[in-house]
Amino acid sequence: MKKTNKPKKILIIGESCRDVFVYCDTMRLAPDIPVPVLHITRQTQNPGMAKNVERNIQALHPHCDIVTNKNWRVITKTRFMHEKTPQAFFRVDSKHVHP
């Protein structure tokens, strides 16, 4: 039997989302309710869920494909993070239906 050196392909099946990280500083609590007042310093956006898996696998193995439902809602997961520590203040999930 003859061996071939054909590269193997990897198929990823799953839902995708948009991961948004909003980095904030806080110096005080709000005077009217006991929550921190956030000052946004920067924001990043990355593909999430199955698209994140695809990106990580492609960094190691270039022969990777993804199958996802293109008619599905755009899901955004927004995390409000402390700028200087890995602490998350809260997360907001939102779904937008494609027109």
C-alpha cells in the first residue's frame, strides 16, 4: 500500500458570534446606585465561538474549513473588562436578525 503525504483537512461545524471586549477604568461608585462608573479606554472585536476555533486551528493547520448557518442571527457578546486586571464587570449578549 502506497503512503501519501496529502495534508488532512479539518472541518468545523458550529455557530459563530462576534466577541467584543470593552476595556474600562473605574475610579468611583455612582452616587445614585451602588455600581461602578466606567470610563471606556479602548475596544476590541474578534470572531467568536466556531469562528474563534477556526482561527486558532488555522494558526497550526492551514487546511481548515468551517460550516455554519449563514441565515442565523448575528450574536454579539460584549464583555466590559477592567483595563488593568482580567476582571469582567459584566457581559451583554445581543442577537440581531439578518434582514
